Amino acid sequence: MKGRGWVLLAVIGLALALTGAAGAQTTEPPSGQPPTEDEVNAIAKNMYCPVCENVPLDVCPTLACQQWRDQIREKLIEGWTEEQIHDYFVLQYGDRVLAAPPRSGLNWLIYIGPWVLIAAGAIMLARLLWRLRAPAAGPEPPPQPPANGPDDYRARLEAELKRRDLKD
Amino acid sequence: MIANVGYGALVITLLTALYGIGAALYGALRGRPRWVDSARNAMLLTFPLLTISALSITALLVANAFEVSYVQAVTSRSMPTYLRITALWGGQPGSLVFWSWLMALFATAVTLRDWRRDREFLPWVIVVSLVTLAFFLILSIGFENPFQRYWATPSGAVITAMFQPQGTTLFVPPDGRGLNPLLRHPGMIIHPPMLYLGFVSLVIPYAFAMAALVTGRTDDRWLRLTRRWTLWAWVFLSLGLILGGRWAYDVLGWGGYWGWDPVEVAALLPWLTATPFLHSAMIQEKRGIFKHWNMLLVILTFEVMIWATFLTRSGVLSSVHAFAQSAIGPLFFAFIIITTVLSLGLLIKRWPELKSEGELRSLLSRESLFLINNLLFIAILIVCIWGVFFPIFTEAAGVIGQIFPGVAHIFTGQKVTVGPIFYESATGPLWAALLFLMGIAPLSAWGSSTARTLGRAVWKPALVATLALGAVFVVAGVRNGVALLALWLCMFVTAVTLYEFYRAAMARSRAHGMNMLVALWQLAGRNRRRYGGYIIHLGVVLMAVGIIGIELFQTETQASLALGESVTLGRYTARYDSLAEFDTNDNRNVARAVITLFKDGVPVGELYPRRDYFYESEQPMTIPGVRSSIEDDFYILLINWQPISTQTATFKLYHNPLVNWLWFGAAIFLLGTFVAAWPEKEPDAVIETRARRAAVQA
């Protein structure tokens, strides 16, 4: 659910409060077309019921999840959009029915948090490696000159194997 | 009786471990080798003692001793014997004893090695191993005792206790609850022991690292000594994860192998730190740099492993309340905090002594690229830890909202679900970057490498990969941009790796006038780590191809069919022929459909998707019907049916392109790890012989 989702949620919440109805009001007229099972699954795929831990709704074999899918089908027949259906379940059961936390409030942390840490690590590493752009002035010669031709490569390979025999 | 023996053995093991810790500390600090020897004997004793304990549980499981609460919780009369035995790790109390038993096994193996050259490490390796073991034993004895029994009070209530409370009689339930049906699968039977083997063997490198820090012998000796341990730990971890994936594919019935379930992710965490450690350890051995970093990684690996052990079995991931209710959670937490503080304290104390012997000299040198590899793995680790803990965090943060109503709308205390979408989008680019590194790192040189030398080595494999990608574009008609990029990376790594094998074998065969195959064999035999590593890389590429196939090209459909009707998905058509529903003698109700499968209109076989319902645990299980080929899998699930008429049934069909490359790649991957980890001749003996020879010549 993006920023738009919040507005929608607010609108639905307001509509519910105003009408006092338990059932949500739909703004679109019922399309009447029975949805295919694939259409139902496409929506259920990104949902989890609160009971069946970590099993996506589209494949969960329990009876309760089957009933949820039936509910989705009914809503689709009534002409609801995917977002409306998600919001409907969120209102009833909380954010946990969605496959990913909605981008709002505290949940922003999950989307930003790792990247802040990773960026910090990357900056540290970049600073370390950036210094290397300046030619190292140390007295230490490069221990293994790059291979310039087949002979060099062969020599290095042999040297490496020998060294392994020695040290390893 | 057997329960008492098992429990007694646990208690004696704990006392032995505590004695061993004391004796090792005293011996090391006061310089009394005999005390260290005594501690070593104590450590050796833990294994037979824990064997008695583990065998006791197994005997109780096999004998249907339902008066023991653990036995009652994980077995039932209808279970076959082999499943009863494996129920040892079917629940938390048994798992913890099993963990301790494996830990004792590894500790014994380490203790039995030749310590003459590393005498000063011995007491500290014993202390670290035994402290870890003692921690797990305390958990088993005090909180998750697998030998507790049921007792009936005169009022008719049933209580659990280890020893008979006054005025009670032993209560024997008529039958047990049975093992979770999902766990009754060969993959699931071997998967936990493999993961646990991986987990416990990670204690060994940590123990040596700590020994190095305590003693101040901070050269890379500890790394060399534990290299193979880490590799074997990694083999077991990888195998455990792969088996878990296979189990999910076969049993969980959602058409996939990895669902980014929090428990799965928790099991992946130690792998995500052990893998970069294996890489960066090579840099320290080669160049004498990154010593601090390696210490940090080995500490992190240990702590993450302890966390993973806890998370995979405790149920805390389902709810933060499970953590608060069980005493085990806070204890694990305390153990992790204490060991982290102590390890970091030691590291800080030795910080100046761990100075690098060399320095990073070039941006494109192999060590720089390894460092970037490390960063990427740690980045994936961060994403995973964040994802696993975030739901617990949002739930727990509700407290803040309760205390400060002003911010209650932010700290709602609502639990959230962090599903595959989050992990896949966050880690996808990181995995891709790792693949790219896997391609260029083998071509870069140690020490220094310039863009020009690297470019000269890279262009040939890059060209081969691009040509191969062109073929995929034209022949296979792949147009998905992400897939094309990912496939290019896979081909690039393959080209580089094969080229590395080729040019090394070529060079040797020319130089020594030997056959190419012989040259290749000798090469792999003499530098097992490098060429084993390359085989692992090839395995990873094949696995990546499988993952690309199923992640980007999986298609699915669902249909309700009457008898004789068909549904088509891509080139496959499935015809619903019949359905039978029956009870089995192991307390299952099975509904099994017969499907005739056609590919391009030609019949290719019958599939039998089924739904097993377990009466004891009231749990359904969906077993797919699968037709596998190198090209793809056709995977069909029985979702629903009319119980009375069985005339119509609902099926879910998946087409999983290339998924078998994943399993095939996993086999190559494991082959590579075996090549890399296979014992070589004792390295010290080689050094000594060479030194002697050199002295004689001089």
C-alpha cells in the first residue's frame, strides 16, 4: 500500500463511520462477472491469514483460508478492486494480513533501515578502497605480479602450487 | 527408570563440564599442565555421558513411554519405528539434548587431535566448548527437560514433573499426539541434524579464535587449524538448507522451495556469516591482512548461530509473547550478550597485536574484491535480520504507544508480516552483485591488479557470455530484462570458471607433457581449496539458473474440473480422470486424484496429487504430483473436491521452468565442498620435512 492506500483507507474508514454500516460500501457498481480462480489467487497471493503462520493465502489448505478466498471472490463479484479488498481485510484483522508491511508510520523503518546500515558499510569500504587510487608508496613490492603471458601464468601457477605444498 | 538414567546422565555431564571449565582455567592460569589434561579428560567424558542420555530418550520414544511428556508430545502408537527415533529432534527438549550430544561429539574430535604444537590453545578451546555445552545442558536440565513425566494428583489433575511429587501416581496417557505430519518426510528427517551439525561445528573456529585472543598467539595459526572445521560446518549448513528447500518443495504444497519464512531465514543467518568468513580467511592466510575483520566475523558467526538455534525451535517468531513466557528466551539473550561482550573485550585488548602485515594495494586486487564480497554478504545478513525481527519489534513497540498516547498512532503494536516480496526485492540486487564478483574475482590477482590486466583477462569470458546470451535471446526467446541480466551473469561466471580450469590444466599439461585430464586431476588434488571452490561456484551458477527459472518464469493456474475435463497451462494439459478417498492404517485420510498429463497433446504420464488428513493432529497436508525434466517441472496440487460425489475437484497447477537445475546445481555445489574440505596430509609434517631437508642441504 503506497501513499494512495492511506487516503483510500481513510476514505473507507470515513464512509464506514458515516454510514455506521458493518459492511463496506462499494463505490463501483457490481460488475456481475464471476471472477476466475486465478484472479482470486492473484489477490490472495499477497495475503496471509493471522492463524496460518507464513503460508500465503492462495495456497493455504485450511478451511478458514478457503473462506477468506470465498470472501475475496464475493468482493470481486461486487466489483471491488484489489486495493479495496486488501484494505477491507486490514481493517478487520490488522496489517499482518498483507505480505509486506504497508509503507506507513513505523513500518518505514523496514524499508529504510537496512539500506542505511548497508550504505554506512559501503561508504566505509569505499573510503578504504578510494585511498588505493593513489599509488601505494610502500616499499613492499607487489607479491604477485599480474600475469602478462602464458609463461608468467605458468610460472605463477607452479609457484602457487609449490607454496601450498610448503605452507599448507 | 530409563528416564531417571537419562536425566542422571545429563546432570553428571553438566557437573563434568563445570569441572572441566574450572580445571582448564586453573591449569592455564597457574601453568599446571596436569590440570589441563584433567580438563581434557572431562571433555572426553561428556560424549559417552550424553550418548547415554540421548539413547535414553530414543529408548523411551521407541517404547511408547507416553508417561514422559516429551514422548507423548512427539510420537503416537501409529508411527513407524524410524520416525520415533527421529522424533528425538522433533521438538525443542529433544533437539536441545541432540544439539548437546553433537557438540560433545565435535568437542571430543577436537580434543583427540595432536596438540603438541598448540598446547597453549588447549585449555581455552576446552573452556569455550564446555561453557557452550554447559549452557545448553542447563537449558535441558532446568527448563526443557525431555524426561519430565506426567503425575496424577488425588484430585484428578495431571501435572508434569521430573520426580514423583508427594501423593501422586504416575499417569500414562493411552496414546501420544504424534509428530507433526509435515515433519514426516525424509528431507525433514535429515535436514535438522545437518543444520545442527553445521551449527555445532561453528563452535570450533570460534573456540580457537578465542584461544588465540586469550593467549596472544595472534598469528594465523588459529585460522589454519580451524579452516577445515569451518568448511565442514559450511558443508553441513549448506546441505541442511538445501534439504530444507527440497522438503518445502515436496511437502508444503505451494510450488516453491523457499518461502522466506522467518524460521528459514533464521537458519540461513549463520550461513550468511560463515560464507564471507571462508573467503576473508583466505586473505589473512595469503596476505596477513584483515585480522580484525576475521575475528569480528568469527564472533558474529558464533552469536548468530546461537540465535539461529534458538529461533528455529522456540516459536518466538510467531509471537513476541512466546519469548516472554518461556524462560529460555531471556537465557539465550543473556548468553549471547555475555559472550559477545567478552569476545569483543578480548578482541579490543588484542587489537594492536592484530595489526596487518601487509596492506591493501589496489582497488581491483583479489583481496579488495573479497572485501566487497564480504560487504555484500553482510548486507544480505542485515536485510535478513531486519526482516526476521521487524514483526517482533513492531509488536513490542506497542508498549511505547501505550505509555505515550501522543505517539500511539505510530507505535500501534500491530504485528506485521514480512513476506517474500520484501526479501526478494531487497536481496535480489545484492545476490546479483555477488554473482558478478564471483565472475571477476578469480581473474584478479592477489596483491595488485589494474583495470588493464583485469580487463585483459575479463574480455574473453565476457564475450563468450554475451554470445551465449544472444543465443538465449534468439533461440529461447527470452525477453525479460532482469532474466537476461541474471543469465548473462551466470554465463559469465561459468565461462570464467571453466576458463580457469582450462588454462591451468593447459599450462601444466604443456609444462610437464602430461595429458590434460591428468593435469586437471593433479591440479584439483594439489590445490583442493581453490579448485573445490571453483566447483562450488559452478554449482552456485546452476542453482542460480534454477532460481531464475522458477522466480521469473513460473506460471500457475487453478481450475475446478469435472471428471474427464482438462485444463491447460503452457504446453501441458492435465486431464482429471478419477479421485479416490480412503483411510490408511496409520491414521490418515487420503484423497488421491489421478491426472493424465499431456505435453503438446502427447500423453507423458499419470500424476497423483493428494491431500492427506492426519486425524491425530487434525492437520491436512498437500502432496503434489510432479513431473520433472531437465527443462521444467509440472507440479499439480489437489486443492479441493466434493467429498460425497467426488465428481468435481479443484486443482492448482504450476509450471516451474528449469527448477531441477537448482537441485542438480546443489549436488555439484556439495561435490565442490567435499573436494575443498577433504582432509589433506598433515600440513605441519610437510613443513617440518621441508625445513629438515633445507637444513640438510644448507
